[in-house]
Amino acid sequence: MNEFYPTVPNVSYEGTKTDNPMAFRFYNPDEIIVGKTMREHLKFAMAYWHTMCADGTDMFGRGTFCKTYGASDPMDLARRKVYAAMELMDKLQLDYFCFHDADIAPEAETLGETNKRLDEISDLLAEQMKAHNKKLLWGTANCFNHPRFMHGAGTAPNADVFAFAAAKIKKAIELTVKLGGNGYVFWGGREGYETLLNTDMAQELDHMAYLLSLTTEYGRQIGFKGDYYIEPKPKEPTKHQYDFDAATVLGFLRTYGLDKSFKLNIEANHATLAGHTFQHELRVARINNAFGSIDANQGDLLLGWDTDQFPTNAYDTTLCMLEVLEAGGFTNGGLNFDAKTRRGSNTPEDLALSFIAGMDCFALGLRVAQKIREDGRLAQFVRDRYSSYESGIGKRIAQKQATIKELEDYAISLGEVTTNISGRQEYLENLMNSIMFGC
Ligand code: XUL
Ligand code: CO
């Protein structure tokens, strides 16, 4: 196969002093930070759909980025994408990728034919992954693009659509197992509603849970050992998505007894669409033992949709990596760049520069997060803030031994609360700046 990205060189670490745009300034893959290489900490992955497929088409205009790879027909295109993906991942030192079934092979007239195409391309992927030492972070099924899914997949009012979704997910899990995937993601796609005037919400949620248990149990039967993730998102494409945010998903999983079977895949842009910070969603996942994997991108807070930009906000990546380090790091998960270059950044060099920006931004986030942990003042501040629970009445509350009568007697004896210590938000924000930027 010809080279697909002749203008993209092999990218390596050159440090902050370099003026070479095709170099990492902060990401030094083999450098050890607290016992692990940066490569092991960050586990960067390429999203096949954006990187190999998306050409910049939006509702106002056609593609701006050529992603035809010189192919003569759709299956030739699918094969060429495999080689192109390996070349790009090699050049950018990306070890992992993620895919939907529909990203790797075009859908045929029937599901049977589509599955044959998937078998052929996954054989090629398996061979090339071995040759290039690439790993699958997670696989998934696209149950939202085709017109059959216009009312949802597992939550569709039409039972035939439910059956189709189950069959597609079954196949996508088989492909994930075949390619040695560490995870399998369920993103709700169109699992939501536009209006309650035509929607039986209770039945739709029941069906969604049933689809999850059917497919995940099947995965275990065929030897899937990785993690299942749910990826919360509040809106887009439907007005109200059932997997609104981390807390909603955890509540849903508990209702259906599925909480032990799933972790969460937190996406930065989905967090902000839900009116949360990225860190909030990660924290909710972490404290509920559901931290799994991350879709690393960022939104534009002035826009109300999922812009899927490459992450360049070092403040956000720092707070993210703090959560990741506090969670003990990734196990099966990693940082998947569910991100695309802007429509006007339409060259292969832009693609490389976008990955470099995203990888450097997370590498910087990891370095600063570790500095914050070493510094210790933030963590100490939070510990001190709750120190009233370490003795006296506070200790009895913390140990859940206090009775309501005892608390009343204590409150009466106090007369009034006389000590309420400042939260010192502005001091802490300045402390963050001094650790991040202090020279
Ligand atoms: C959609 C989204 C998906 C999932 C996988 O917003 O994030 O690409 O990550 O289906
Ligand atoms: Co995503």
C-alpha cells in the first residue's frame, strides 16, 4: 500500500523549546511519572469514525476534507482505511483505537451481507493490528445512523427495530472479542424521546435495560473479559436522552440491577452539554466505583451542541487527570479522542497537528496533576475543611452513631453555630494558577 499521509512525519518528543510543530512538547511516551510511563498513564486512542471517516460535512455544506484514500468502491475504501489508520497511528505514536461496526465496513442490503463484510474487514484489522502492535480500546455498534433507528434502537416502539439492534450489538461484541478489545461502549444514540405525547417512557426504559442485559450476558458467554461502559449524553440527537448524565445512568442501572455490570465512559463535551463540568462527571463516576474510560474532547461553551473538538484546555485536562490519578489510573479504559478537526482545518497536516495538540494537552494535564498531588496543599485544604467530623459530635455523625435526640440536645446547647470557616475559593483558584504556571 502507498503512503496515505506523506506530509506527516513520525512525531516524537522534542520538549518545550522546540519550534517544530510536528513534535510533542509535553508528551514523552516513555518518561516515567509516578511509577508508570506516560504512554501507560494516558492510553491514547484514535476514534475511527472521526479520524478515518468524517470529512467535515455539516448541515450547511459538504465535506471539506478528502477521505476517499484513492479507493475505487466502498469495500476497497474500507480496506484502505485500515492501512491508513495503521500508518497514522504509527506516525503519531497512538497505541489504541475505537470503532463502531459501521465505521469499518459499509452496510449492505441485508444484515447477513453486512456481517460478511464486517468479517472480512475485521480479519484485515486483526492482521494489521498484529503487524503494527495496535490495540482495541473499545468497540461499539452504530444503532443511530440508519433510518430504521429513527425512533431509537432498544427504545424504539417497533419490535423489529429492537431485534435489529440486538443483532447488531451481538455482532459488534463478537468483533470486539475477535480483536481483543478491552471494552465495549453503549452510547444511547437515539435512545430518548422528542415528545411524551407519543412516548411510553416506562416501557422504553424497560426495553433498554433488557437489551443491555441480553447483549452483555451474551458477551460474557463468548469470552468477553473487558469492561462494559455506558456513555452518558444529555441531548443530541434526541431532545431528551435517557442516558442524560452520570448520575442518571447510575440510577437507571441500579433500578434494573445492572450497576455491577457497567462502568461509565465519560465524554468531556457531553458533560458540558449536561450543564456539568467534565470534572464533575468524572467525580460522580469515581465515587460510585464506576470510573471506566474517557472520550477526550471539548465543546465550545458558546455553542449548544456536540462540537467534538480536540482538547486544548489545559485547565480541564489537569482537573481530569487529577480525577484519573485519584481513581488509581486506567485499568481497561483510556483516553479516546472522540474529536475531529474543525471543518476549516482540512488537511492531513491539520489532522496530525490536532492529535499532537490533544495528546500534548493531556500530557501537560498529567504533569500538572502530579505536581498538584506532590504539592499537597489542595488535598490538605479539603481534609481540613471536614476536620470537625474527626472528634466530638462530628465523629459520632461520621460513624453514624449519633441519635436525633442527641443532635437536638447538642444543637440547643450550642445556642448558635459560631464557627463557619471560609471556603477560600479564590485563594484555591490562585493556588491552582501558581502550581500550573508558576515558574
Ligand atoms: C456521540 C458519541 C459517540 C460515542 C460512541 O456523541 O460520543 O461517538 O462515543 O458511539
Ligand atoms: Co463519545
